[in-house]
Amino acid sequence: MSKQAPKIDLPGPALERKADLPLHQQVYEHIRQAIVDGRLQPRLRLPATRMLAADWGISRNIVLLAFEQLLLEGYLVARTGSGTFVADQPARLSAPPPRRVPVKPAEPTPRSAFRQAAEAYVLPRNTEREAIRPFQTSLPSLRDFPFSIWNRLAVQVYRGLHIQHLGYGDAAGHGPLREAIARHVGVNRAVRCTPEQVVIVQGTQQALFLTASLLLEPGDAYWMEDPGYPAAHASFQAVGAVACPVPVGSQGLDLDYALTRYPRARLVYVTPSHQYPMGGAMPYPVRKRLLDWAQQRNAWILEDDYDSELRFSGRPLPSLQGLDPAGRVIYVGTFSKTLFPALRMAYLILPDAEMARLFARGKVLLDRQGPVVEQLILTKFMEEGHFGRHIRRMQQLYETRQNGLLDMLKAIPTPHGPLGSNAGMNLLVRLPESLDDRAVSAELAKEGIIAPPLSNYTLEHRQPPALLLGYAAFTKEQMQTAVTRLGEVLRRMM
Ligand SMILES: Cc1ncc(COP(=O)(O)O)c(C=O)c1O
């Protein structure tokens, strides 16, 4: 029969239920303190947890959790069959517990450029929480993605998964996917590259951040299309670079303005094949002059070719990269528009293999490497021809949807009619001069309509008021209802 454990001479703790410290931590601290200051002597046998809990009027679980921690930290020792004892030299054996005093986080001083850029950036919509509604911009028709094919390939990939894919792989990306991408951009975008120049990244966003971090220093000047892509601007701001806003016309960036005002820029951010968000394309002579200047100045050109594969008519414009004789262009393509954004898959094409290795090293510092399974599935998707087929289907669908929306918009009061373009997923609709596009957008939001104001994309070159409307993800019926409301709101506000 086991000996009855002696009662200990320690009153129960005064527990505070609303304190920052959980109850078991308070019990732990109560016993620990008694051990440290000698009220509970070394080698003293403690009562069973059930008894202690009953004596102190608390739940046994709380005592168990407290004992567990005291045992772990060496204040108590358990001897099988005999019970739990205060350790021989508890104070020397154990490190003092971490202080659990809630501290107010200190303001980092000075606030880093990265933090300022992160705080200033307006977060994009979160479609996991908010419904996808007209006219959400830049969103592909997710319902038309061939998930049955993707799922079939995913099953094949998981079944055939080799252990070689499960460790730490090449930060530049899965080799066969880099080959498939090099082939694809060669044929479809006239990009000249070998697979060694390709680095797979998590979205254009990572490409922008890597480029900014590796090629810019604080204080370096960059040309930013104005209006332009706010996420690109934010990425350059994050490394402390200085924006040189360049106005945009119907043919993209105003090169003469940029050359006159900011001839010494270190980097140029451009969407030459389909300017975002105005929709123009940079003509060949301007491309040549831009490339010449970059070569003379050793400046970098970051070509963001985000949606130009979704071209409806006319010959596809070849990329700037394909015209570049001097290796000044860094090309970025993304699967966010051709497949779906949550895939987080994009690619950089660097001027040579050495630079690609540098970018891969940079990627190692960010996230070591991209997820491999998605890359394996995507490789099959491309190699079996599904990618090309899906793009062709989406080109037709988006063209039909754009034409439909243009027709519907004829019924609403706009000064010049909407500006369609022969590619992409969005169009611009100008508003009467008297209206503030931010106010109109806010009013539409109350009616459940998403229509970002053009002002959100401008830095210093103000544009006449306009709204950006996405059409790719919406049926005719969805758009018709939204257009009717848009017309009502505009009439009310005019
Ligand atoms: C100009 C531009 N570039 C790139 C992207 C794609 O970004 P990501 O590849 O990070 O999804 C978008 C998406 O809206 C865009 O508008």
C-alpha cells in the first residue's frame, strides 16, 4: 500500500481569471515561487494532483499542466511508484522562467522604407472573404478554368511523386517547367531565352520585389508609368528608390517626357504591350529608342507582360525583350491572368544565366524555393497542350464579354464612350468632367458594384475622371444588372 502523501503547508494561489496569464501558468508560478524561496523544501513529497486540486478548489487539469511544466523545467522530479518530489537543487538546476509581463511593442525607429511602403499600399480585394462581383478588375473567369483536367494531372503527379521532389530543390524552379516556359514565350511572345535564364517566382509580385531588391539602391530613380500598376510602384518604394512619374498616352509611356525630365534613371517599369491600366501599346520606334537609351545608360527595363497573351485581334505584339540586343530587359510573365491568381506562379526571364543564378540566390533568401507540386502539375498542363487551348478559349470568351459590355455601356451617360482595347480583362470608362471618380466609385460600392477609380492608379499626372471595369469574370446577365445600376448612380450624381 502506498504511503499517504503529507499535506503541504502551502495555501492555494489567488487565481485571477481575467489576467493575461492563463490559470495553469498562475498555479505554476505560485508553486515555483514557493520552491525558489524555500517554503517548499528540496526532496519534499507533494500530494497527488487530485488532492491538491481538491484542497485548492481548482480543476485537476490546471494542476496537471502546472506540474508538467515544473517537471520539464526541473523544479519537480517524478519517481515511478513513489510520487512527485521537489527537486534536490531546483534553484540551480532551472533557468528563471520567462517574464510574462505584456509589453507594448516598441515603434521601430526609423521606420524602414519597406514598412512605409507596406503601410501605404492599399490592399487588393480578398476573394476568399468578399464575393466576386462585377466589375472586379484583372480577374480571369475562374469558372471556365478546366479544373477537371487540372485535377486529373494533379492525381497523376501525386501518384508518381518521387522522393527527389520532396526535399530542397532548385530555387530557380523545376527544370522541365523552365524549359516549357522558355519554349512558350519564344513562340508566343518572341522572347529569346534559354531555360537557364528562367526563374520561377511566386507571382509578378515576387519578381518585382526581387528586381527592386537586387538591382536598386536607396535613392535610385525609376520611371513609373503614371497611371500605372500600384503594386510595382510599392515594390520600388519598399527599397527606398525614388519614383519618376512618366505620363501615359494612347501609345503607352511618354518617352520624350521621361528622357527630358529623368535621363539618369536606373530602372524603367513598363507594360509595353498593353499598358496598365490605360490599355495602349508602345509602337516599335518608341521601343527601339527606349532600348537604345537603356543600353547607353546601363539602365534596366522591367517589362511586365502580365496579360498580353489575352489578345483578341491583330498580330500579337512581340515583347520588348525580343528586340533587346544589349541584355537590359528583365521580362516578367505571370500565370495569374491566363490560369488563376491563387496559383501564385510567374516567371522572370533574365538577360543571361549568370543573372538568373543571382535572382535564384535572392529567391533563396525570400522563401528558399517555390512549391514543387504545383510546378509539376503545371509542367504537364503545358506539355500536354492544355495551356495553349485554355488561352485560346479565354481569348474568345473575353472578347465576347468585352464587346457585350461595350454595347451595354452605350446606354449610360459618358462623355466619350468607353475605351475598349483589343486585349486583356478590363476597360476604362470616362466619366463626365464634373464628377470625382473616387466619389462615384464609393457610391457604386454602396450598391455592391466594384469599379476602381482611375485616380487610384495615378501619382502626379492627373487624368480626367474614369472608372476601370473588369469584364473577364462575368456573365452577360451579371454585367447587365451592374450596368443598369451604374447608369442610375451616374444620373443621380450628375
Ligand atoms: C500590371 C499587372 N502586372 C501583374 C499582375 C499580376 O500580378 P501577380 O502575378 O502577382 O498575380 C497584375 C494583376 O492584376 C497587373 O495588373
